[in-house]
Amino acid sequence: MTIGFTDYQRPRRLESLTHLPTMEIQGDLSFESVPEGTRMRWSWELQPGGILRLLTPLINRIGERQEQAIWAGLKEYLEAREGPAPRRLDE
């Protein structure tokens, strides 16, 4: 797997393009100041190649479920930690 960063606007945005033997994945990670702290958004688009193109809807569904579980786990971990209140990006 090769990951290339295609855009970086610190501290607001990071875009990447991941090359795998069977597909490419374009990702976009953004951060926004909100009253509660910082809102993070991540979106991605899969572009399967070869025979995997036929399975694109299934691959997308599986990927979405995995990502939701990963980010929900990270959110739970971060919110459960003791320590200072979250900082906003503009602080």
C-alpha cells in the first residue's frame, strides 16, 4: 500500500490518495471549531479495479461499518479520558 498526501491545510484539512494493488482510496479529513471543541469529519471514496468493481457496493458497505466502529471507539476513548477540557482549533 502506498499513501500520498494530496492536500494539507494545517490545521483544517488533510487529503490523501491510497494505492492498493486492487483499488484506490481517496480520503478527506477535516477539522472544524465548534462550541464543544473540535469536530472531525472523514470521508472516503473507493475505486476498486478489476473483478472487484463488481463488488463495489458490498465493499463500500463493509468499509463504512468498519470506519463507523473505529471512529466511535476513538470518540469514546477520548471522551472517557480524564484531563483538561478539549481545545478549539482557534485557541
